[in-house]
Amino acid sequence: MQNNSFVLSLLFISATTLANIEHTTDWMPDHSFTQGVEGPAVDKDGTLFAVNFAKEGTIGKVTQSNKGEIYLTLPNGSIGNGIRFDHKGNMYIADYVNHNVLIVEPNTKNVKVFSHNKQMNQPNDIAIMDNGILFASDPNWPNNTGNLWRINADGTNTLLEANMGTTNGVEVSPDNKTLYVNESVQRTIWRYSLDENGNIQDKSLFFQFKDHGLDGMRTDNAGNLYVARYGAGVVAVLSPQGELIKTIQLTGKHPTNVAFGGIDGKQLFITMQKRGAIETYYNHIAGRNYR
């Protein structure tokens, strides 16, 4: 016969675990994007963009659920990955084919090279400080290694760290004092102290997962970090202290990136590789820079 208090304890633990697992719904259907869907980002008007709508090399524009279109096609065979917007409305696109970070100015579809360095393996995800300084992860997938770059406000670039693991997701904290960089294959997230000029120091291990890969990341206004867990089919939410707060369960298994948007900035969009779709989740805290 089991001890009643032991049974009640198990029930309490199970209920707590279930309460911390939440679920998404679909925002864009299967195969609306290619399997290269990535880089979700929302502009100041609330419009969602992501790469590879309908075909490779495009930037897709999503105005509402199940309503998307090709916004522009990148020139010179470029294929985008991460997208970010600055406060002026400029769209920055990591072009992993041609070793570029591209820029599209507001109210135009004119694509220009903002920063180029042939020594980059393939700029992948990008993060941005409030002052416009960018950071780019730069994985070398065959060798399971990677670099971290800073893209300065004038378009020049600086190699911040070489010979890391497979660098992928990158994000800045809401107070602009912390930079997070993850390594997909090694399943680690590193934390750096960040100054106003985009210099990093005091590298420390923030979190390490036991299984599955890591991809794009975003922070909310409270400093929590939302991590796309490739292969696990979840978004993990970590506190600024490196504690797992909750898990958001996805329909697909291969999330590539996440972004906040919606009317109040509390809607999380998740790009899904194998599905070529976008899932969504309504959060209780707005994303960084949303009020």
C-alpha cells in the first residue's frame, strides 16, 4: 500500500510540471515558407517578416494569420537568415551565402550591403543593441565551430571571438548590459558583460542542455530568454539567473527562431523548419522594447 502523502506529492509535482508546459497554435500554415524559414522579426508597425516565403532568397511579409506574401527577393543569389530592425525602421538581414549583413531602408525595397567580410563563414543570427550596434553569430557547421562578430554602426565589423562551438542564437538583454550567444551542437548558452560600445568581457556559462540543438533566441522586458530548441519541439524560457521557468510546446519539432510582436508585444512567433510554417504563442510578458 502506498503512502498517501507520497502519492499526493507526486500528483503535486505532476500538476506543477504540466502547469509549466504551454502550447502554441498555427499562424502560417505548412509549406507557406520553405524549410529555410528563419529570422522572424516585427517592424514598428507590427508587421511580421521572415525569410524564404514560398521560395528561397525571398523575404516574406505576414500581415495577419494565414496571410503572407513575398515582400522582396534578395539580389545576387543572396539567401537571408536572421532579420532585425533598428529604431529608425531599417531592416538588417544576415546573408549567409555572400558573407554579408544587408540593409533595407524604411519604405523602400532597395537592398544594400551594410557590412561584408569574406572571412565570415556564414552570418547566421543577428542581435541588436538599442544604439544600433549589431552582433552576428557565424557558424562553421561541418567543423562544429563558429565565431562571434560585432557589426558597428558604420558597417565595419570586428571579430569578437573565434574558435567557439557552433554559434547560432544571439541576443541582447533589455538593459543592453548582457549578450547571450548559444552553440547549437554543444547545447550551451554563454553570457557576456556588454558595454555601450559593444565590447564584451566576463564570459560565463549561462545554461547547458542535455539533449537536442539550439537555435534563435529573444529576451522579454523582464530579461527572460526564449530559446528555440531545434529537434526538441519546444521553446525553453530561462530566467536572467539561468533557471528554466517554463517550456512552450510546439506542434513541429524543429523551431529555428522566435520573435515578439502583436498588438501589445506579447505575441511570440516561432518559425518551424520542417513544416515551413509559423506557430504562435500568447505570452504574459511583452518582448524586449515593447511597452
